[in-house]
Amino acid sequence: MTPLLTKFRPLLPQHYESLRSHIKKLSDDDRLQLFGSQLSKEAIDIWVKNIQWDQTQLFGAWLLDKFNRESELIGILQLEPMNQIGTYELSISVLPLFRKQGIATSMLAALMRIKLKNPIEQLIAFNGHLALVSIINSIGLQAYFSTNNSKVSIPWQQSSNMD
């Protein structure tokens, strides 16, 4: 199998159509994991239009073509600030065709090297699952999974020991 050539970088308002397209390619179950509900195609349009780009941090994993140009948005990592400074809600999606190829793991590993305006202290993934715990543990962090509400908690300060 040929390795995927990908680039991980912030998503900006001009990536609106790629973001919208990516989310619409996800199954109902995938959208349930990502949003906590199975958003309709119309609701996805509204959600993307209402992103608060000055608060929400979105990063994309782009598939590169043979000329090293971004051809398709295959993964998204979203950080939504929560009530406590330094605490973010984490959402990750990877298109089904590109799963189990290290895309989500690479996105989280790259996130460890990014300096945010409000540094990450903790990530919370609602509607999380054990695969996310495995990914988190594979990059050297500890993830805690709560079975009663499917929440994954990741204390992020451990990442400062990895520099």
C-alpha cells in the first residue's frame, strides 16, 4: 500500500466548502459521534455558516495530489473552547476510506506542537469511544474514558514534558 501524502494545517473561512463537503460525506453514525446528533444536510450547512472562526480552532488533514497540492479534506480536528480557560472540547473526524491509516493519530500528534492563544490544559471528547482512548495513549498521553456518558478526558499538561 502506498503511504498517504497529507498536510495538517488550520482551516480558515475560505475552506467553507471543503469543510461542508467533508461533513456531508460522513455517515449518520459518524455525525452522531461528531455532533451528538445525526445532523441533516441542511443542519450541516447552518452549522458551518455559524462557525465562530475567532473562537473555534479547526485543523484539517489534506490529501495531497502528485503535485503536492491539497486535493481533498480527509480529516478534521476541532477544538471548541469550554467555560474554563484552557479546556477545549475535542472532535475528530476522518473520512471512512482513510481510516486506520494514522490520520487521527497524526492530527493529535501535530496538535501537540501547535501553540494556541489559550494553551491547552485539558481536552474533553463527548460521544467519545475507546478508539480515541487508544489513539491518545499511542502518542504518550493518558486518556480517561467514562462509560456512563461516553466522555473521554485528556489532561494535556503532560505534553509539555515531551518537548
